[in-house]
Amino acid sequence: MAAGSPSHKTRPIHYISSKAMSVADYSQRAEDHQRLLVLVKPLMQLKTKFYARIIDRVTSVTYIQLPDSKRSMWIRYRQHMHLENNDWGDFQVHRRVAGVICLGKATCDIELATVYSNFETLKQTYRYTLFDARCFLFGMTQAEAEKTASGARPDVIYYSGLDNCEQLEDHVKDFLSSLFWVLESKRLDRKNDKSDRLPLLMAPFERKDMVGIDTETRTFKRKVQGRMRKHLADLHLLACLTQEAFVHYQSALEILRGANDWLWMGACWEGMCAASVIQLYPPKPKTGIPRNASFSGGNSLIGGRVHRSESFDLANGLPDFVSEERPKNCLLADDIVEKYKEAISHYSKYTNAGIVEMEACIKATQVLVQQKKTLEAADFLQNVIYINVNLSDQEKVERYSALSRLFTLIGFHRKAAFFKRVAAMQCVTPQNQHPAWNMCNQLLMEAIKGYKLTLDPREYPTDQPCGWPLLQTRILHELVFSARRMGEYGLAVRILSFMLHVLHDQLSTTEKREIAINLGTLTNKVAGVPHPIARENGTIIPAVPFTRFPTVKAFRLVPLSRQLTPLLQKSSLSTSPSSESLGPFIYSPIQNRVCKDKKLKPRVDFKWVAEDVCEMCLNFYNPLPFELRVSNLGFLTEGLNFDPIPATVTLPAESGPHTVSIMGTPKGAGILTIVGYTTNVLGVENHCRFKHISTVPQSYYEVAVVPALPLLRVKTSLPQAVSTLSLDPAESKTNTSAAVSLFQGESCECGVTLINGGKVPVEFLSLKLNSESGVLADKVFSWSEENIRTQLPLQPGGQMMFTLYIKATGSFIAKHKNNSNADIPVTPTPSRTFEYSTPKSTPKRSASSTFLETCKPDSGESVEPDSLQRTVESTLKISYTGGPGMEEDFHREASVLLRVDIKPSVVFTQWSAIPATDSKEFHLVLDTLNATSQELDVQYGDQASLVLGSQQNKRLAVKLKRFVVAQPRKPTLNGFTECDMRPSGGGSVPQIADVQSQSSELPGTDTQAGLGSLYAQQLATMVDIRWTCPALKKSGLATLDHLELSPSMLDHVRTCPIHWQVCLEDRLVNTDSQASFPAGQPLSVEVTITNNMDEATGRLQLLVEPYIDHQNGTREVNPQDKVVCSGSCSINSDKLEAEQSLTHTSSFIFLFPGLYKFNITCTEMEPSQLDQAPVVAPIIIEEDTIFTKREGQSWKYRPALEVMIT
């Protein structure tokens, strides 16, 4: 019956008797008909490694080319051979054992005798079919063996050891050559045998049927001749005479057909198919030393595949070309399959030939695979399934395993997995008293691939359906069960983890709960490990990290807080080469590519510090239908030693996202590579790597870790600030803060404590203020650098303290809503009045006294309320470093937010400068406003004070010495000038800097404004005004910073550097009395000036002008109708050297009686001004603008010279 025919599926099941072949060889191939069978057996207990190395070398010789001949021979090796199978050697010669190679080891006489005895026993076992035998003995040389009682034998080859057997392969070839010549002699004997009485060759089960058979019949003789001719064909095929063998098979077939000898006819068809396959697909000798497939178990088809020539390779079952050189004595490719079907059909007629039939189907399958006819190959394999034989459990396992491998070979992976699973179940049937759970588990492991399963979760597609979930779940449960029965609980945990992780979407809620419970039970016995499991058979079971339980929705590495961030010194940054430098060219075509590469780099843009805690944030989602406890959360790192801080979190069922922070501490400096995180879920330790998580863009992240740095904690003695106003949001993230409320001019102290909470001492520390207030913050806050330096270094755990001095400074000068000077009181000019009637009359009070008493202070209503109160905010940055980080130029910054609310205390709403009685002094008049809600005591001058009620405004006058600020004429190269101040009367005045030049050589500056600012700064240092609030027990200092002096005020403040000497009618003017002269008579006015400066002046003009003060704000200059000048009113001089004098005399005739005044002025002039004639016509001008239009420096004689004309 042909394989694959419809009737084949319904044929009756036959059982094989004891005379049948006992064990099927599932590795049989058509090429094996050409291979001589050699049995390799160890004679003693040998070490596995020793035996394997020898076997590899012996079985590497599968093909020999006979020396001095074109003949060759193929060999196949087996380790085990049943005698029942050997009895079938008459039926097919390639089944008999033709040679025996024994391996032994002996170091003494007793061991040698044992090896000899076992060798002889083995030869006797196969004596009917054996051509020759060899024994390879290790551990003894031939000379040593001859000295023993057993002696040396010619069929034994001696080696002193495994390392001294270089000629082992050559000796094997020699042995195989001897087998060939025995084979050749037998072939020739059979070929040349012309005897009429030939023996009848029989299959083992046919012997019982020979009783009573007539041997003289023609049919019997045909059987004898046909079977002998078939036997001769087998010998030719083994001798590599393929075409001659094919001819003999044909002759035998014709002879046997006449005798209806179906069994041997099937053998002839099979022989013809084998000869054709060998010619169409000639095998190639293997190179190297591979393990022989038939020897190493006899069941490996893929491993035992013979290398065939591709000259006759077929694609899709059709020849690529038709060649006339194709062998003549050969079947066509399609005919081979048909003849195999016919041979199998003949075998199927005999119940005892079931295994032969089965092996023929396997051989046909191999040929069809070579021809790429998978469907026809499947039909042949289906025929194997229906051949039912009495087999033991072990033989059934081998049968199903062989079927599985064959189905795999033709691409029927699911069916192959089915038979592999059936084989696994056969290992542990209830009838089996010794179930092989290890074999069962191994076969199930091999079967999962056919169900599109792999125990590597990375290879299992999760974005699309793959395989059959029910079948996959079933076989995984069977794997878990077998692993538990084997006692490999770790393997069971791994498979359950894989099932829950990979098949999560296909599992029901109940199944998920059951798996979770089983995992909990198993992990109580053995913990689930995060690394691959290596089994004893060499199989590696990959790790299954629970990246889905919980699922990561987002990931972020957290930079250190602002106060913990390591900073690099600017000097180090400036000296380091730029990483973006691309050479000397302005543009480079590879520049864009470099920038793109940088974007792909996993290096983060911040740094961590060794020995300091760092953080990573994960957003978790729990997809499981029950509460999930995740423990041992930590970093998974490479590169540096890292000490993770385990965390535990419990996630509700099917909830999320939940933000979880993971922390740890790097133990060294360098590049820390973060590749994932660790968890413990359901008792299974997991190493979850970013490359397996789709929501994380990078497979790893690199963080630069700088050497260890100290860590300061900052505390202050003041309460913390509630909020900030003007600082940048980044500046507001400080270690701590301090807030205080002060009245303007008040001072307080803030104690700052620094605690070193790190493991490295603080060796360097510096303080710096950072504020938008600029210079104002520097005046408000101050500290002692020396106090800080004396407390360094600060050891770990130690603390240091310094005092921060806070002074509520600011401008006490009020800002007015109206910027005009109309409300500012005019500085009066002192005058003298005399009694005309009697010389005993006393002068009236001076103008300054009258001004102080008669002028009312400003009410303060023009003061802007917003300008009275303000807030000063600043950040005190504390830069510190030490230890290894200091050597790498790294430091840290701690910051303290400082907030000072400054409330107004006293405010100077109006001010003026008026001359005092003494010409060397002046009065600074201040309208003082109490801007607080309490009563204030204001102290000024020498023991002078006044009391101001809340919002009360009073006037106070401070007597000061007049002074002068001398300045160089030209600025220095750096743009600054130096000056000094000289008080009148030899008084002491502190020196100040930053004085603006008053000469015309500084273009673009306001000469009078700059001079006024210069004198105002000096004036502020000379006035000491203090206030006290008894109710609040507060006190402070009021300063006159930012005071503005008008030109008229400036005239009363500064001391003239010119010494004046004025004589009337040759008499020195006495400022304490008033001169009186009659009208109509000439009055001689002599003015002498002396240069008291250390340097010469420029070109000077000395002017003497009479004028009339109408006491109403106007003055009449040069009243020609009232005064006649005899001579010139002015005199010019190119320069006036130091200590040099200049004298000018003028005569004036007063026509009318009255009080006349003289304006005596010395002005430093430009050359262009000297060319202009002085104004001689009478001019009426405002007092506020008189003499203020002149350029250059000018000095006046004060008080103005007064003359009473009678």
C-alpha cells in the first residue's frame, strides 16, 4: 500500500512479534545504505571528559580514501546495538555490525586483563557479522604490556596517555581500511560464486516458517537467487559501487517478482531508491571533528545531516536543468518517491516488518525534505503515526520525539510541538513506576517553540497576537508542574513570572490571582532571582523582569537642589577647552552633525556628588486587579559603586499613576551609568532595564559624579521671611531666610550658624551679597571676614557662627511731588543796619537768626508717602568647599534670603545753608519730620536736641565750619581725580574721593551740580544726627546722604581758597562794625587777594561791583545814576602763583545817601571771556540766578561789603 493513500488511514493495526526488530533507528537516512556500521564501546568505567574527547576524535573519521586506489568507503558509528537488530543484517547488510572499536584504560596487569576479557566478550557477541575489531588502550605502552602476564596483542593499540595519541586518527583509518578489504573480499566471493546450492537468506521472523517447505520448487529457487542477488547489491553499495549496486537491485527485483517475495521486493525497491539518492545527492565528507549524530544518541536528524553536493539540488521538487550526464543507472527524482511508496506498501503486508516500514517512511521523508516537497513528506510521516507497535515507554518517547523532529524538519512546527508534548506526557504516565520528570520537563521546553512561545520576554511580541493563548497557557502550566515535581522551584517561579508578564492580556482575573498566589507560595521556598537560570543540561532560562508590574508611565532623574548642586570655579571653566570648538574655521559642514549627535547622547546636564543622596522619580501604574506591594525599589547602575536606599510602596488595584522617588548614594567620582531600577514584586527580584521599557526614551543615562564635598546647613537667629518681593524665583530657593523690620537708621545683629552635615571638612568659605538693590544692599548688610577665617577648617559635624550686621540705611531726604524749588526757602544774605542819629546805636540781629526764627518749617504734606517705606531684599551666598572636591575646583553655595522692611523714622523735608555770625561758619537748617507713630527725641550738634511728636515737623539748625574741596585741574589717565578738603581756620576735615572736576576740560558735565554733589557728600560726614524712640526702645542715626546743595547754598558752605583783604580808605574792614562815609566824596576800595592753594591758578579776573539790595528779592547792579566809578571795576591776571597776591584799587563816588553793598568776586576765566568787556550798564536780575552763569571757578568775599552813605 502506498504511503499517503486513503486506504492507508483505515488499515488495521498490527503488532510486531518477538522476532521483529526490537528498536527503531529514527536517525536512518537513505545514505546509511552506503555506510558500514562500526560499534564503539568503552570497556571500563571512563571519565566523561576523557571518553568524550576520545570519541570525538574516533568518530571524526567518517570517510576514507583508500591509499593507492580510487576506492573509498563511508562509515557510521553507533554506541549501542541490539542483537535483534543485528540479526536483520542478512535482510539489509548495512544493519549489521561490521567493526568494533573498544576503548579501554589500564595502568596495571589486572586492569589490562580485564580489558582483554571484555574485548573478547564483545567480539564473541557480534562474531557472526563482525569483519574486524580494534581496542585502543590508554595508560600503557606496548613495551609495558609485553612485560605483564597478559602480554601484548596485535589487535590492541597502546597509548601511554591521552596526550600521547597523536596517531589515533591514523590508526582508526588503518582499521577502517582493513574493514574495507574484508568487505571487498566478501563482495568478490559472492559475485564469483557459481554454486548451484546457495543458502536462503531470511529475515529473523521467517525462520519459523521454513519447516516443511519444499526447497526443490522453482519458486524457492527463485527466492534463493533473488535474495542472494539483492545481498550482492547491498555489498556493492557498501563498497561505494553505486551503479553496479543499482543494476543488481534491478536483477534481484525481477527474480523476486516471479516468486512473489514481497518483503524482499520491498527491500530491493528501497535499495534502488538509496542508490539513486546517493547518485543524485552525493554526500560530501565532513571536515573537523564533529560529534557523530548516530553515535551520540541515534535520534538527532538535524545534527546528523550529511553534507550533500548541490549539483543535483532541486527546488520545489523540480530539476533546475536536464543534463545528459545524469547517471543512467538511477531513478528520477519523482520516481524515487513513488518507489519508496511501493516499498512501504510491500513492508506493510508483514506485521513483523513494522519497524522496517517505519524506517523506510523516515528515509522517504528525508528525501522529500531534500526535494522541498513538504506536503508529501507529511503524508509519509502520517503513515508512521498509524504504524502501531508494542513499545516500552522509553521507546514511545523516542518515537514521538523523532516524529516531532521530522515535523520540525518539514516546517510543521505546531504538529512537531504536539508530538513533543505527547512524548513528555509519555515520560510520566500513571503506569510508569519511575516517572522521568526531568525528561518530561526537557521535552516540554523543546515543545514551546512550536506554540510560538519563547521564555525570553524580549522575543515575545506584545503589540500583536502571537500563537494560541490557551495552548500556551496550558503548556506553561505543565512546565510549572513538572518543575515543581523535579524540585526546581526557581524554574517554576521563572515560568510563572513569564506567564504573568507576557500573557497578562490573555489571562482572566481569576488566573492572575491564582498565579500571584502560586508565586507567593513558591517564593517562600526559594526567592525569585533577577538573573538567568543555567540548568544542568546547559539550557539558559532568561530573566523575566516585571517591567509591567508596575508599569512605568514616566521617568525623571532629579538634579540636586540648588544648595547641593556642585559648581565649578570660573577659572576652571575659562581654562578648559571648548567642547564645541570645531577648529579654526568659521563654518564646518560637519558642525550640524556634531550637534545632532550631542542631542542623542544620554549624558544629563547636571552633576551629582559622591557620598550624597541622589534621586530618581518614576510614575507607576498598577494594571493588576489586586493590590500590589513593590519593595526593594532602587537604582540599577553600572560604572561606579552605588549604595541604593531600598524603598517600598503599595499600589492600589488598577490605579495610577503614582509618583515614587528612589534614592541612593554614589560611592566614588566618575561617570555613573543608570540602566534601570530594581524591584521585588510577588517575591520575585527584578532588574528592570530602561532598554526594555518603551516609555523611557534612552536605554541608559549617564550622570557625572564629582568628588565628595562638604554640606552646610544654615540657621539664623532671626525669624524666617514669609514671602519675597523682588528676587528672581530661582534666587528664592534658598536654605533659609531671615526677616526683620527696622526704622530707618536703626541697626541690629543677626547670628548665622553654619553646621557641617557632610563627611568632608569645610576648608574654604566666602560670602557674597546678590541683590537687585545694588549698592544699597552692601550698605545694609556687613560682616567680619576675619571672624570667619579664624573658624576654618570646619570639621564634619562641627558648627561655626558669625554675626551679620544689618543697618537700615537709606535716604532721609524726602522726595517731593512737585519738583520746583518754589517752596524751598531762599537762603538770606546777612546785612547790617546802623542808627543814623547816634553812634551808640547797636546793630540789629543778623539775617541768619532772623531766618531761623521767622521762617516756618515745611508741613511735610508735599512728601510722597511711597518714598517713606521700602523693603530691601538680598541673598547672602555662602560659597564653600573642601576635601576631594576642592582639588577638582568644585564648590557649593548655600544661600540665605535676607529681607529688611525699612520704615521711616525722621525725614528731612526742606533744608538750606545760611551764613553764621562768624564768617568761618555756617548753619545747616533742616526741616525735620517725625514719620513714625511714636514720639522721637532728636539729638544734633553739641548736646542740642528737640522732641518731635508723631507726624510733627520742626526745624533744627546745625552749626558747622565752612570747608573747601580742592581738586586737580585735569583728570588722570584712568578717568578719576583726587582731591582733598581743607577747612577754614585750620580745622580738620576727612578726605574723600570721587570728586568731579569743575573745569571746562570735562565736557558733558554740569559743573555746578557736580560741585554741589561733592560738597554734599562731605557735608554728610560732618553732621551727626541721632534719634531715639523711648516707647519702642529703639534708636538710630539719620544721615544726610543724597542732599542737594544749590549754588547759593554752596556759597555759604565752602571756604574760599582765596585770602581776602579789603580796605576802605586804607583802613582794614572790620566785619563786626559798619563803615559810614559821606555822599559825594570819593571812596577808595582796595582789594588784595592771596592764593592759598598749593598750585597756581589760571587766568583770573578780580571784580568789584557796587549794587543796591532792595530787600525784595531784586538787586540793582552798577546803578550809574547813584554811583560813579573812577577807574576800572576789574583787573585781569594771567595766573596767580601759590602764596602770591594780587591787589586792585577802585574809587567810587556815591551821589545819594543809603545802604550800598559791594560784590567782590574773583573768577577763573577762559581766554575767550577775557576778550569780552565787562557789563557796565545797570542790570536788574533775580537773586537766585546772580553770578551763577559764569564758567570756571569763582570765589566771593563774604559777607558782602556794606557801606552806609550819609
